Amino acid sequence: MKTTLHYRQYGAGPRVILAFHGYGQTEGHWRSVAAALGDGVTVYAFDLFYHGQSRLAKADAPLSKKRLGELLNEFLTGHHIDTFGVLAFSMGAKFALVAVERFPARVEQVWLIAPDGIRTRFWYALATYPPWMRGVLGRAVLRPQRLLRFIDALAQRRLVDSGLVRFAQWQLDSREKRLRVYRSWVGFRQLVFELKTLAALLNRRPTPVTFFLGQHDRVIPHAGLREFIASLKNARTILLNAGHAGLIHDVAAHLRQQPAEVRW
């Protein structure tokens, strides 16, 4: 099977934006945001691997930043794209930040909606880095009862926020979802970033970075991003009265009311 990074184009304006969705979504989740951005942009919305129509030739091998950079470069070259912005939600920020690292002089703008990949969360690291824990998660694809009982126990002891527990239970409520969780967490485990280096790249010009965050987001809370945001010379934060799951739609509604929030 050939590696395919599937995308859909929205609009035909002179400014180009590469958009990367979050876990459990597809490129179609950007439709409302693309419409809110207006006629001046072309949005290329990608399916992440293990989602939609994107396929990895070696589905069980971790995706390296080098390989992802090569795939993005092939796309940019094939479409004759010189400069562009990146737009990402949650797990999709890992893809967007690879673009920032690989093409820092070509990225004009960055918009990050509740971005994953900036602060390594303890539970994510536990699930992906130790080989024995990856085995536990892999076995949970077929037999999730033990993992679900463990999550319930954490909730009862108030060791984990109840909103996070509900989010985890939703991610694990079918075999298809559990397999996608396992493949995404393990497959993207090499997409990690040295934040001082990343900040230096963004501060060189400096590149404008806009963060859209949910005030009630327990998955990617604002507090965990403050230090990185403060390290950027040209960053701003827009806090919305929202949680995590539907934040893309909340951003689209916000942009329809205040289109100037996405400025070039």
C-alpha cells in the first residue's frame, strides 16, 4: 500500500492555509471554519493518518518528523506553494508544528486551536513511551474492560478530572475507536518538540501565532500552555466560552462574528 496524505481544497483565494484536524475527526470538520475565513484564502484540509482517507504504507510503524516533512514538501512542491499559514486543532497541531520546524521561513501565520504536542501530558507519555504500557493499551483494543475499570477507579479517587474521564470513555467505547486511539498515540509518538527551539524559530521573524483556547477545556487546558505562549514575541490568545470536543465549531462561530481575528 502506498502512503497517501489525503486532502480537500476549500476556496480559491490567494492566501494558502494548511489545516490539520484533531483526533477522531476528518478534513470535513474544517468546512465551517473555511467558510468563515472568506474568499481571500485557499484552505487545504488534510486527513491525519489513521483518520479519513489518509494511509501510511507501514501502518504500524511510527511516523517520523523527517518523513512527515518529506510528505508536506511533496505537497507544497506539487501545488507550487511558496508561503502559507498553518491551522490546527488538538492532535493536528503535531502536524502543523512539524511544518513550522521544516519550513520556518515559509510559514506566514500560525493558528492553533487547543494544540496538543506543546506540553507532554503524563497520561499520554505513560501510554506511549514504555513498551510495557503500549502492550497494555494494545490489549485493550480487544479487551477494554480492565482499562475502563482502571479509569473508573482513578475518577472515584478524584485523581483525574471527571471531564477527562468522560473524554477517555468516549474514545474507548468501540473497537474501531480503541484501535484508532492505539495507532494514533503510538504512531505519532515521535512527533515531539523542543519548545525552546520551536520558540526561537517562531521568534526569528517573528511569526504571528494565534491560540484559540476553551475556558472549560480539560483536555488541553490554558494553564499548560501559558509558559510557551509567554515565550513567543508575536502571540495572542483568544479564550472562548467552550470545552474541547466542539472547539472547531466554536472558533467558526467566533470568526463569523469577528472575521478580523484571522488577520495576515
